[in-house]
Amino acid sequence: MRVPGPDGETLNGPPATTTSQLIIGIQEGQPAPSMTDSLRGAMASDLKSWQVHAVIVGPMQNQSEEVRLFSDYFGRPPEQHGDVYVWWQV
């Protein structure tokens, strides 16, 4: 994965994962995909490897699609705090 550096140069980042590719794609205007067992498994692996305990979405481009992605993944809606959506204890 290539990411912009502070001076505008491109830096090499960690390898892209399923979840990071989905998040970037949604921010770029792609719709959230339908949740499948395969996608759920890939996302679970990513979140576990990142030691994620909470997911926070917003404010951001295409926020409603990002909220839909994680709502479908977790099987529950987030808590809303202003313009931010949170899934705790994931």
C-alpha cells in the first residue's frame, strides 16, 4: 500500500488488507459490499491482527456507506455521538 507522506511524496505503507481496501474504496465513493461469510472472515482476521477494541466512523466522505459496512459486519447498529458512530467492545 502506498500512502502520502507529510511532504507530499509517496511512502510505502503496510500491505493492504481486505478491510483497509474496503475503507479506502468507500471513502473514494464505492458502495459498501454485501456482507458474505468470506468477507466477514477476512475482516475478522484484520481486526484481530490490529487488536481492535472499538471502531469509530466519521465524520468522513461517504460516511453512511462506512456505517453500513460495519453495521452489517457487527450485526448491530453503532452508538451515535454527534457526527461520529462507534461500535464498542468489538
